[in-house]
Amino acid sequence: MAAQDTFKALLLRQDDDKKTQATLETLTVADLPDEDVRVAVEYSSLNYKDGMAVTGTGKIVLQWPMVPGIDLAGTVLESRSDAYKAGDKVVLTGWSVGEKYWGGYSQQQKLKADWLVPLPAGLNTQQAMAVGTAGLTAMLCVMALEEGGVTPESGPVVVTGAAGGVGSVAVSILAKLGYQVAAVTGRESTHDYLRALGASEILSREEMAAKPRPLEKQRWAGAVDTVGGEMLARVLAEADYSAVVAACGLAGDFRLPTSVMPFILRNVRLQGVDSVMCPLARRTEAWNRLAQDLPMAQLEQVMQVVSLEQVPEQAAKIMQGQVQGRVVVDLNG
Ligand code: NDP
């Protein structure tokens, strides 16, 4: 068997006690699913959902065994689809890859052509994964604010879970676009990092997670919320008249203990943001915006590159809220 026919992948299996075991294994092309496009994966990344899958937290993995990794970037090796040919550079995020279908923590993967996006001009595969699912989601949140009429002149925008993956990219894009950004973090050690990304104000998690009254003093023209729970309730209660709040995460709580008051008295818009099933045209638009509006050099300075072997330890860290910014997985590292 030729050496390139075997490759490394991280596999998740469930033991008899339904505990998740992650092991590095050698696979062959014949082990891969029967999908149209075979990709040499160069980079993947570590998102909160990957942390959940690899540590066996929640019910993220829907098929066993599973190759996790909800996003990837690489080069097409062969394709049965007219949409792609060998040598094309591609990016994938979402579509339940790494949950229901085998994902990016493998040096090769076979994927549906419809799941792929051509690598946007101006980004290499490592940069695309420094952005990854988290960055795409951040961009979709920024687009939601813009579509709701929020501009840099409207007033300050607040980002919660700011030192995490989605939060970091959101702070960076918003600051680059000229918004005044307030960053909410639970970690004092991240303050300098957040200021370097462009945050002009830092708020403590404690202050922002305090149960709000139905309406508080108006503070925010817009918000990107990755936390949910009381923090999202507070952001809504503090939202300006006609503010837009883009909610994409549940790092704190999946519940939302709020009232109708911000909506019926302040015309506030709560816009949900999903990157997983986001239609192709919109994700392509978001990737093109990222190539244009994200200060890539800044993101590269703060990204961390790890090997496939290091993924289990990094997965445990992201679950403990100890990861700062974006973690890129180098499949050849
Ligand atoms: P990270 O773990 O990188 O970031 C989450 C951040 O949230 C942490 O860094 C921390 O920020 C903050 N945080 C963690 N726990 C709590 C808590 N108990 N209370 C308040 N704040 C907390 O994850 P990601 O950035 O990858 O993802 C963020 C969220 O967005 C997750 O819930 C994820 O599932 C969701 N998501 C949704 C997507 C979608 O399509 N809708 C796509 C991608 C992610 P700090 O240290 O600054 O306080």
C-alpha cells in the first residue's frame, strides 16, 4: 500500500459505559465515507462544539465512530462533482460535519461538494482556519447588526464571551469597521489581549451576568452575544431604542430569562445567528467579507497552532473556558 493511502485521524468511540474515548488512528482511503470530493485536509480548528465532542460533553456526536472537527480547509485530491477538481483549495464549516458526518481531524476526508466553499481570494488554508466556524459566526453576527441598521455612528456595541473564539473575532472585525466595542470577559488575564484586538472598554462577566430589571439604562446600539442566560437578558434590558442583538451562543446558559419589555417598549431586535445550516450564498458572502474586513495579521498574532495529538488536551481546556482566541489544528504538524 502506498504511503499516501494511509493517513492519521482522530477517532471518537464510545466505550461500554458510554464514555467517549479519543484515539489517534491510521486510516486508509477505503475507511472514508462514500462522498464526492476527497480533500487533503491541511488545517482544522478547535471550536466549543469540538471541545464538547472530544470530551464527550452533551450529545454532539450523532454517529459512532466519529472523526470530529466541525471545520476544515485543504486541497481537493479527487472529485466526482463538476463543482470541484483536483488542486482546488476549499473551506468547510458546519452542515453537521464532525457531529453526524466525519470531519476535519483527519489528514484526508471525503465530503459532499455542496458543503464546500472555494477558499476566498486573499486567504490561505491556515488563515481560513484561524477564522474557522467561530470567525464565520462572528461575521454573520456583524452582518446581522448591519442589516438591522446599526452603524459605527449608532453607538457602542457590546461583545460577550469576548476572549473566546467567536468573541475575539467579533471584537476584531467591529473595531476594524470603526465601532466602539465593549468587551465582556470573566478573565482579567485577557484585558490586554482584548484591548489589542480593539476593545475600548472592558466589562466584567460578574457585572454583566447580574440579573437585570426588565429595562435598564440604555447602553448598547448593538450586541454580539455568545453566552446566553442572564447575560443575554441583561444585554437586552440595556439595549438602546431600535438596537440589534445578535445571539449565537450558549457558553453560559441555553436559557433566556427575559421579558417582552425591550421588544415592545424599545423596538429591540433579537436576531438569532446560525452558521451550521447557513445557506451557501450567505456563507460565501460572509467569507468574502472576512477576507476583506478582518485584520488577518492581528488574528494570526494571537492564534495558537496545535497538532492533532494535542487536540484532546486543548478540548478539555476549551470546556474549562481556558482557551483565548482561536486554536488552529495543523494536520501535518
Ligand atoms: P469559546 O470557549 O472559545 O468562547 C466562549 C467564551 O464564553 C469563553 O472564552 C468565555 O469568555 C465565555 N464564557 C465561558 N463560560 C461562561 C459562563 N459560564 N458565563 C459567561 N461567560 C462564559 O467558544 P466559541 O467562541 O467557539 O463559541 C462560543 C459560543 O458560541 C458557544 O456556545 C458555541 O456553541 C457558540 N457557537 C455557535 C455557533 C452558531 O452557529 N450559532 C457557531 C460557533 C459557536 P471570557 O473568558 O472572555 O469570559
